[in-house]
Amino acid sequence: MTSGLKRLSSQPAINGFNAAGRAAPSSPRSARRKLTLVMLAGVLALFGAITGIYYYSMRPVVLRVAVGPQNSDDAKVVQALTQAFASSHKQIRLRPLLTKDATASATALSDGSADLAIVRGDLDVPQNAQAVATLRKNVAVLWVPPKPKGKKVPKAATIKNISQLAGHRIGVVGRTPANVNLLKVILQQYDVDPAKVDIVQFSTTGISEAIRGQKVDAFLAAGPVNSKITADAIAATARDGGTPTFLAIDGADAIAQNHPVYEAADIPAGAFGGSPPRPDDEVKTISFAHHIVARRSLSDTTVAAFTRQLFAIRQQLMSDFPLAAKIETPDTDKDAVIPVHPGAAAYVDGEEKTFLDRYSDYIWWALMAMSAMGSAGAWFASYLKKDERVGNATQRDRLLDMIPLARRSDSTDELDLMQAEADAILRHTLNGFENGVIEEGSLTAFNIALEQFHNAVTDRKWLLMSMPQHLQQASIQLRATAGH
């Protein structure tokens, strides 16, 4: 028995357990806990990425809008839109940049200091500008003031059409050079040399006082059909209740053909009020548009969102701000004078991309990354379990080695010591199974080995207990002699 105990106690500690079955001091980190931490970190990283994408796509975007001059109708419309966008808490916000005129606004867009601009269609549009919406359409109004009562003004009284304007003084409402250029285009269509007319410009501020008493033979104004500035200017020239004579631009179609920025249009009867109505009949003329344009480099998503908000809010502003009713969708034809921005075209054509359309690629890559992280996590977990799997295999081999030892043992004490070690191995094996280190198939193989060991111990104990005492002593002495 002594030799058996020595033989059993001489076995080295296996994976934290000694031959006596007591656990060797150690504090290994649980493989399941490590795997849980790795997977948790991966989930948090993926959640952070998705949250970042959503925040980036939904964050408010502030667009700088160049518009001028101050107190103009365009500036008022932009200011109203700015307030409406801010109060609605939508994705797009506006920040007006006031300029001296439409030309300066176009320059601001061209040099990149503005994202959007209000420009006149009959001026040079920046090469990097693309149309987003038509803010309003303007008509050219030419009229001859009525003859003052009691005075003879033969020259003014004889003006019945545009071709008779040569040699006369023409007043242009508005200080912008664009209106003077408009007058020259009209005059040239009727073979009137602009150099042979005297052009004087009037400010739109206090137009009635500026015009009253001036010696002007004809006037030109450009603005919306219902423009108050144009209506006030016409009323100021209607001295003593006279009726102005409106000059029709019969060559409007020809002008539009030669200058694509203009279109033929009609001024309806009574458009400028008065009694009798001004004009008293429909008058043919030309029109041009004020456009909202965006930089070509502005993202399609941003422009589409701005266009969507613009036309949604337009309906809300129409009752309190009638000028908003003039906003129209841009021309999406390929031969448009100002090419439409792809983002605005997507909204107009109903092809605006949804969140999933815009970010489906990112989501797909995120899922791929998650799959890769899962594979990497599984490999890492397997790597962490490597030592424990090797230790378990070693313990199973130890259990198999104890089976023949148990069958040859000559002492019940030695068998009890083996049983204690087997119990410790069983406890460690079950812990490994719970932690995912040991698979179910390996646990089945271990169970078979453990059952064989228990059978060997039980059979050997029964045999030892049934042997006479002197035979047990002889067997022990024989084994001791053989050992030496």
C-alpha cells in the first residue's frame, strides 16, 4: 500500500490539480467572460457607427443665401423663408447674405462665399450655378404718360409704338444696370439705336415723388405682374386722371428666339389697378425670371432636402406672404437656359432618394464588418480556449491512465485517493462545458472514461474486500519486491 501511495502521490499536478485532487492555486480569466466582452465591444462599435451615420445624415445644414438689394422683394422672400425654416426645425436652415444687387449675389455664389443665390435670368449666371427653383417671373412694362391737361406736348403725344422712341427721354425704374440692358434689347429689336435715346434711372424708393414733375416721354419698369412698385410708378405718371398708353412688345417671340433668357408673355387687363383699368386691354411683352440657384458642388441630398422644404413651406407662407406664391419648380429639360441641379431634379421628378437609398452601401458594409467581427470574435474565443481544451484532454488522459492503476491497486485508501482526484477532474470538466470550452461530443467521451474508471474502482474494492487478509498482505509484499 505504501508503494501504491508513493506511486500515486508522485503524479505531477495536471492543469491546476494535484494527485490528491486539490485544486492548485490559480486565477485564469473565464473564456466566456472574455468572449462576452469582445462581442459587447463589437456591438457597441456597430451601434456607434450606425448612430454616427444617422446623426450625420439628419443634422441641421445651414445654407448661405446671397440676395440683394436690401428691402427688395427678393430679400423679403428669403427672410420669410429663413424664419419659416427655423421655426419648423427641419434639416435645412438658411442664413441670408445681403448684397447690393443680383450681380453681386451671383459673384458671391461664384467665389464660394454663398451656397445659394437669387439671380436674374437675363444676367450672366455663374458657371458653377445650377437651378433649384424659379423665385418669380418679371414682365417688362413700357408706357407713355398721359398728356397733361392744358399743355401741348406733341412729341409725347405722338408715341404709339416702340419704334417711335428714338430721340425721346426714357425713364427706367430701378438703379440696376440690368433694366437698362433690358431696354436696349427691346429697342434693338425695333431698330432703335439706344444711343439715340436719353435714359434716366429712378430709385424704387419713393418712386411716386421721384417721377412726379419729371420731363420724361416714356417709362420702363420690370417686375412681377402685381408689382406694387410698377403700379405706383404708373399711378404717379397718370396726371390729372389721364390714362397712360401701354406700348406692346409685338416682337416678343422674336426677342425670345434671339435671347433664350427671355420669354413672350402677356400683361392682363387691369393688372395695375386704376379706373379706368390699367391697361384697359391685354398687352404683349417679354418676361424673365429670378432664380434660386445652388453651387454645382452642393450635395444632391442637401439640395433635394432644401427643395422639398421650400415647396412645403411655400404653401404655409402664401396666406401671409403672397410673394411666396410666385415660387415655381425649375425647368428640368436638358436644354434649359440654367441647368437644373440634380438634387432639385430628383425632387421634381419624384426620384428623391430615401435614407436607405442613400446609405444602403454603408449599412451593407456595416453588416459585413459585423460579420467579420463575429468571425474574428469566434476565432479569438477559440484561441482563448485553446489552453483549457488542451488541459481538458490531458485530464481525460489522466483519467484513462488511472483505470489500469485502479485495477492493480492493493489498497482501498489508494482507490479513495484516486476517486477524489477523479471527482476534481469531473468538477473542472463540467465547468469547462458550462464555459463553452468543451463541446458536447467531448463531454460524452469523458463520461465514458469516467464510467469505466468508476467500474474499475468498484470492482477492485469489491475484490479487495472479498480477499482474506493474509492474501492481501502477500500481494502487497509481492508488488513491493517486484518494484525493487
